[in-house]
Amino acid sequence: MSGALLRPVPVVLWASCGAAVLIGGCAGPPGLYDPHAIERAQRVAVLPGVGAPGLDGPGAGQMEASLVITSLARMRRFAVEGPARLRKAMGEEATSRPAGGRDLQADAARKLGIDLLVLPDVTDYRFTKEWKSRSWLVASSERSRSDYWAAVSVRIVAPGDGRLVYAGSGQGQSDQGYGPAVRQATEAALAELRQFAASRRAAE
């Protein structure tokens, strides 16, 4: 069972909201669309991350998914898992009866007690290089600086109907490599969710 099968729910549903959905969701600015769904959720599954275009970008999705799992776990709000168990459950459901991708995903999530699905995407992943030179009467020197840039989006949806629960995006930049840039972007994308989780913990 390929990882691609794990992502049909929001694609099917968002298409009905128009082309703008592919960028920002069906309603309003990014953020908490359904705080009650977040508050009720106990277990979430992070689906395979989608990489970015470009020479370096295709493999960035795996890094992003791992960072999202770590960031969600640190919130101490949900039990967080990757796509492996959901993929296995979907395979078992597919062998027992025929079903479309969305229904199959929803039934597998229900079987595992997964309340929400998390979809991480890397939308920008590139580096730039700047050259600087200095000259003297008898000598000269040249050095370069590389900057690494990343942008990500994180969406959280309900597995049953694909309803958008949370959407966030962020950007990052570092001269230390892609890792710190993607980490910055991920933390920015989840900032509002992190604040909400902290406020809920404080209220309990």
C-alpha cells in the first residue's frame, strides 16, 4: 500500500471550495478553524509529508513529517503517531471489502481510534549563494555565504468528512543548512496550535 493513498481526503473535499483551497483552505485565514475538534482529539496521525519542487525538494517531505511529529508530541496534548499503522489498517480494510480512498481512510482511522489527520507539506526548499571579494594592492580574497530557505504548511483534518480543523504555514532561513530552516518554518506553522494546547493545559 503506497503512502499516496493516505492523502485523498482533503484533496477531494477542498476541490469543492474552489482553486483557492489548494493554498489556504475553505474558510478564512489560516489558524484554528475548529477549536472544539482540537480540544476533543486524543490521538492524531501524521501522514507522509509532501516534498517541494526543485532539485533538493522531493526528499524534504520526510524531514517535515518527522519535525511535525516531534513538535506535536512536545505539546503534550495528543498521542501522536506516524502513517505506518494507518497504512497497515487501510491495507487490511482494502482486502476485506472494496472501498474508495476517502472511505477507506476514514474506516481505518476509526479502527485505530485516530481522531484527526495531520498533513504536512513543504512548499519551498532552496538555497542561495552570495559571493564577496576584497582586493588589496598585492592580493585579493573571495568568500561565499549560502543561505537555506524553507516554507511549509500544516493542515489538520477530520478523517470522516475531511473537514478542515487547523491550517498553518511558516517560513525559515538559516546559513547552517536545511534542517534549521525547516525547523523554524515548522514551529511557525504550528505556533497557534501550540498556544492553544498550552492554554488548554493551563485550564485543566
